[in-house]
Amino acid sequence: NVKMPGRGTQKNKIATPELYMITAQGITKRFGDITAVNNISFSIREGEIVGLLGPNGAGKTTTLRMLTCYLKPDSGAITIGTYSVEDNPVEVRKTIGYLPESAPVYGDMLVYDYLAYIAEVRGIDAPDRIAEIGGLCGINDVMHMMIGELSKGYRQRVGLAQSMIHDPDILILDEPTSGLDPNQIIEIRNLIREIGKRKTI
């Protein structure tokens, strides 16, 4: 776990980048007069499941958005695998799967059609991959349903499936259990543990 500034500071040391899937060195992000992330550094090894901990407003989501190329750091450097976020954003996006806090799903689409659409955007042969990812995420039995008719837990599973459709090495999940009931939280955490056997999360 990396504790965000505001309730303590992280103490992970940066080592040689090639040993790590994610390396952040001295990253800072400001929005006007507000410093959302202030000079943090950490590194994450292949196969690790790591969580960012901190109070609301500590900069967790901002950090994840910088890791995923949605925001550019004001200073510092981020490396994903062997790629610089600043210099190689397209390659970084191929390497990661991202599930924002609100799953980016379309309620008026069938689950299968939505995943087929995401696969097409990613340039992936859909049928075999959709069946594989559907089994992993436990959604094969709802492929024929409208996303808007699913429980929040199943919508999160569909969001997770879209983040993994291109078989990324790294998954970045922003509050994947937010708003779920206790049973759904357990299910999603177990799913993350299972996925963590083959991915860096």
C-alpha cells in the first residue's frame, strides 16, 4: 500500500526502472492554487496488487489519472513498463487497462454488444476474447442483457471486462468496490485476487 500525503507519507524507494511495471518519480499535479499531488514517488513490481490509501482529496484519483495518461504531471516522471507516459502515451494505453470510479458502460447496450464494440475499438477479434473475458469476470450468463438492467456489481464486472479486453499487463482500478453492497464487495475483491495471479494491479 502507498499512503498518500495528508495522513502520512509513503516510503517506497525508487530502484532501477526495468525491475518495475510502474515507476513514478517526484510527480506533482496542481489545479490553479491547489496542489492535488505533491512530489510523490513509488514503484510497483510485476504481479503485485497495490492500493493507494488516503482521505478524500489526498490525490489518489489524480495520481491514477496521471498513470493512465488522462492528466499530465506538472513535474516528475512516470514509466509504465519501459514506456514514458509523456513520450509514449499510445504504447502506455496498450499496456494498461483502466477502470475509472464510475464504470464507463452504456446502459442501453447489450453486454455482448458493448464488449464487441470495445474490442473493435481496440482492434481485437471479438468472439473468442469476449467468451474468455466473460468467463474470467463471471458475466457470461448476462451477455444477452441490457447493461442498464444489471445490478451495480454486474456493471462493475462489465467495466472490469472492458478494461481487460485487450489483455493488458497492468490494471488500474479506481475504487472498484465503491457503492457496492457487502456481498458484491467480497465478490469483486475475490475477482481482483484471481486476476492478480496474472496481472499487476
